[in-house]
Amino acid sequence: MLRRGLALLPVSAPRAAIAALCVILAVAGCDGPPPGAKETVQRLAALDIVTSPPPQGVRVAYAEDLGSDSSITARDPSITVVYATTASIDDVRNFYLSAFPEYAIGEGCCAPRGEAFLSSVTTGDAYVDITISPGAPHYKGYSTPSPSPAPEGANLYVAVDVSPRVARDWQTDPRKPTTSQSAP
């Protein structure tokens, strides 16, 4: 006998199948960080391009992402460091272009007016994206740390996103290339 206010609804086979599929996908997508993620993050955090502030720069934020080896939402470990500076966009851009030749940094595309975006090409063992923007940091990676207050007069933010350059076997790796990346 049913109590008042409580009813048992019959579940159709299609609804049960959809519910089971959702549970399977949710469990399959929660695999955790890839092996060696902590060591990778430590190595990235020690890179000179991360530890060297731009001219008149002060670090105001830092974040680590251990990544995921999920077959659904896989991503590599990465770090993001944010600096606030009183220097000009040109001074900061020139600093990164000249101080770190080993990263083969070049002008990136698609920066909004009044901002600069620098990016490394596929050399070395790390990808580096540097976004220089007035007023607030703009991020290219997964981590978006909230910056602490900037020093007096510092209105230019430099977000440095770094991730490992990982060689993959695209035939067997569950993380297939997307439209923004191509297989080697």
C-alpha cells in the first residue's frame, strides 16, 4: 500500500538505459590526474619563464592544475602565474621576446585591442602562452586564479600559462586531436 504523497512511477526501458548510460559516462570520466602530474607541475613551476617577473612586475596569483587522464575530458597538467606591473605593454612584450629565446616565443594572434598575446611554438619541452592585458588578467589555460591586490600604479597584468609538450601516440591515446590541435 502506498502512503499519501509517495508514488512509484514505472520506469520505461529507454529511460532506464539512458540513466544507466549517464552513470557509466560519469564514472568513466572521473579518472584523476595522469601519472607523474605532481612532478610535471613541479618541473613547470621551476622554469625560468615562470619564476622571472616582467619589468617592475610583482606576482599576484599562482595556480596549479594536475590535469586529468579522463577519456572524456583529458588535459595535461599546467600552471598559471600572474604578475602585475607598472611597465608598458611594449616593455613587457620585448622582455619576453628577448629574455627567453629558448622558448621560441612569437606574437600570437587574436589579442583584443590594447592587449598582447605571445605564444611559444612547438620547441623545447613546454608550451607557453603569455597574455598581457590592462585592468585584469586574461587567461588562456584551464586555471584562472583570482589575483591578490596589485601594487599601487600597477594596472597591467601578465598571465603566463605553461603546460608540458607531450609526445603522444594518437592512434592509441584516448585524447584524440581536436580541431585546435593536430597529430604529429
